[in-house]
Amino acid sequence: MTETRKIRVLLAKPGLDGHDVGAKIVVRALMDAGFEVIYTGLRKTPEQIVQTAIDEDVDVLGLSILSGSHLPICRRVKALLQEHGLTDLLWLVGGNIPQKDHEELKAIGVEAVFGLGTSPQAIVDCICEKLS
């Protein structure tokens, strides 16, 4: 009997944001749901994040952004994902993201946007739904 591979999720904190309590709560919820989770820690560049996604062969890329710089960060991440042929990753963004920016993020390539107060279970459910 062969064991199926766990869904691998990379959760990253780009930019200068110094708060990661929410990201750590999401990491724990994803682990509890049976996902394999790689957490980058704070202050990673888009280049570091995409390289980690390549190195870790992840299925999901999650960005937690509270700094307000979500649009330029996501534009750069998108360019890097395209450059490295990672356009099939499930890409999620959460944090302090104004509703008015959700559609633009989706146009960039983000599959789902989670605002402050989203339950960790909603993120788990989204991943399960999108990757089933």
C-alpha cells in the first residue's frame, strides 16, 4: 500500500511586517488539519519566498501581509512565479487586506483573499476544496 503525499503549504511573511501571531495560528491549524507546513518566519523578500516554494516543492503558497504593501508584493511574487514556471500553485493571501483590493489581487493571480478575523478553518476548507 502506498501512502499519499500530504499537501505541502508554504506560509510566508513578506516585507517589513513584524507581527506573526496570526500566521502562527494559521500554521497550527493547517498542521492540525494534516497538511505539511513550512513557515518562513518574518521579513522575507518575494525572491526568498519563491525560492523556498521551489526548494520545498509546495502545493500552496500563502502570504500573510499586515503592512499594507500587499499589491506591490503580490505583483512581484506573480512575476517570480511566472519566471520559474510555478503558475499552478494554489496562491492565498491573508491579513490586513482592504475589501477594495480583493479583486485586484485575484486579477494578479491570488486564488483567495482572507481578511482579518477569518477563521483558520475557513482557510483549511478553502485549500481542501481547491485541491480536491
